[in-house]
Amino acid sequence: MSDSLPETEVGAVAEGLPEAVPEVEPTYDPAAPAPLNVDRTPSGDVDVDAQLGRLADTDHLATDGHVEVYEDVHRGLRDALTALDARPGPPAPPSPYQNRS
């Protein structure tokens, strides 16, 4: 006795299955988002590195979406530089002429 189906039943089972969809090769679309693969060297400053890492978001956006990311990164870098200027430094040495009248 055979475990396989008779040919008439095999044909009936095959008729109930959807036809195989031929595999379509992806076509090249120059307007599609593509990663730029630009190396980002860490700066050593956590805030700056976070902003530079945000640039990777543009790899998955269409070109018209880049402006928003670039402006956001620019704003973040400007804020990081401003914060560097606002940090207190060492106290200035006393001036010898401070107490003169």
C-alpha cells in the first residue's frame, strides 16, 4: 500500500492552491532613500556625538525629509557649543589693582 495520493487526487489538491507568483527583481530607483555610508568619527563629547548620530536618520528618508533632520542637528550642535561657553571655568586670579582708590 502506498502513502502517496493517487494522481487524480493530487491534481485536485493542486487546483486548490494559488498559483506561484514569479519573483520580481528589484529595479533601481535613483530617487529611493539610500544610506550614504559616511563614517562618523566620535568627537568625545556626548552631546555632539548624539547629534552626529542623528544624521543617520537621513539614510532612510527621501531627500525632501533631510532638511528637517539637518536643521535639528544644527540646532543641537549650536546648543552644545553654547553650553561649552556657559560652563564655569577656573576662577580668575586676583588683580593686584583691585583695591586701589
